[in-house]
Amino acid sequence: MASDPDDDPRIGDISEGTVLRAILARTSTASHAILGPGDDAAVISAPSASVVATTDTLVDGPDFRAAWSSGYDLGWKAAAVNLADVAAMGATPTALLVALAVPRDARLSFVSAMADGFREACDALAPGCAVVGGDLTVSELLMIAVTALGDLGGRRSVTRAGARPGDIVALAGELGAAAAGLETLFGRFRDGETPIAVDADALDDTARQGLERQLRPRPPVRLGVVAADAGATAMMDVSDGLALDAGRMADASGVTIDFSGAAIDELAFAGDRARALAGGEDHGLLAVFPADAPLPEGFRALGSVTARGADGVLLDGAPIAHTGWDPYRDWDGVVG
């Protein structure tokens, strides 16, 4: 039986206040919020007096396809990618600010499901963090811009620039799962060049797992603080591919990172080394630790840091291409 359009109106047919009330009804209370949604701005406590801030924008086309993602998926993913960036600094996520540009034809249920995705991603990945405010407008393209805040809790921030020769390179998270999901979307759910609805039941377990990681990534957010407390000298979120992001860390630190092929193979989703090196959007934490310190829980050694040579990233001592997702190079026909 078709749903009553009056129960699920188009965004263009209702007021901003109606949409906001639907969103706020699904928003949790942030642990660090002194004043939450509903005023001109939120007020967030910063116990350590150091605020970590990051922002990320997802746009229909280069970053996702609306035909492949539910509102819930998009809310979850937009939250997860920003929480991972806060974690990569060694901080605890405290609050999200969300700006939505939504087509007039979008249904209220779609926006409500997006709010559910934000809430449940925060609850699962960073308990105590929640959406505390934002903005809403209409647009021909669906766009989601998120600003995430975090607190260092008295710790130093962990940047990309601290890796030193002799350190151990390690990873918490997955390698290549989200990229496998992307391949499934492009390979199975298009009619010519047009994306079509996803039928997850038509996939085997491996393909379904990759699809889930592409649409709803699960970065190890809590391990950012664990790594910082364990003495991580450098850390970053692997969003654009291991080889490309490791190259950024190597450049920032003025070192060379030499990965072990055997270690990569152990973590590669479905045993695909090339995908593990080049595939993005798993949002694992790439961290570097002193050689004399035990690796903290959740991290597995991937290689070592050496003095800077001609190449920033090596695999078993041989140079490799810094392949990965670059929106200015790879936009045409690719979602990243």
C-alpha cells in the first residue's frame, strides 16, 4: 500500500521549521554541550582548553550517488568520516555541526533517516558526541557539510609530521573493503552510466560486506586516543588510499615509509593487495610508534620508517606509485 504523501511531504512543500523539528526529534544530547540545538549557536565545553576542529563536504556526484545511498547511509557516512579525522589527531569527538542542502523533491522521511544515521553513527563510534546545530537550505544537488569538534583531554595533538627513522608504522582498521564495495556499485548497480537501486540480497557475503563498508564505514574512532596515549609520533585518517595517504605523512615528516608486502596481504580485504594500497574510504588510522614501545590494542604493524630517500613510500624496499583518490584528478566517473 502506498504511503500517504501528506505523511511524507516533499521538502519544497513544507516549512524550514517543520524539517528542523523532524531532525531535532532524532538528535541525541552531546555530553560536552552546555547549550544544544535551537539557538543561534551551540555552546560546547572544552575541558582541556584545546579544541580540535575539522570539516568535510559530501556532494551528490563526486562523493556519492543518491541512487545508491539511503538517507540513513548518508547520515552515517557523513558522521563517520568526520569522526575519523578528529580521532586521527588523538582527540575525543564532542560535537557535530551539519549543513544540509537538499533538493525540493526530497521527502521528509529521507531527511529524518539522515538524522537517524548521524545519531546512530555517533552512538556507535563516538558515544557522547552528537549533532548540536547546523543549517538547512534547498539546492538542485544534495550536499552535506559537516564540522566536527573534539577535545584533546590534556594530550598533545598527533599530527602527520612527527614520524622518525626507526619508528614502526601500524594500522587500526581495514584495507580495501570500502573500495571493494565501490567496485560492486559500479559493476553491478548501473544501467549504462545511470546508477540504479542497490539489491544487497543479490550479493554474496564478501560483496555485501564491502558494500556495507562503502556506504557505512566503521572507523576505529576510539583508538585515536589509545594511540596518542601509547606515544604515537604521527597519525592520520586513511581516507584516500594507503599509498597516497602514507605519501602525505612521509612528506610532512620528511621521511620514507617502507611497507611490508606480507603485512599488507594479511590485512587486505579479500586478499587484494592492489586494492588495499590504492582503495580509499575505509578510514582506518595510520599511526607511527617508537620501535621500543609495544603497539597498542587494535593496531597491527605494516612497516617501518627510514631516513628520507628519493621516494617517500616503498613496498619491501621498492618504490610504489602514490595511487588513491584525488577529487581534482579522478572526479570523472568515480566516487571517492
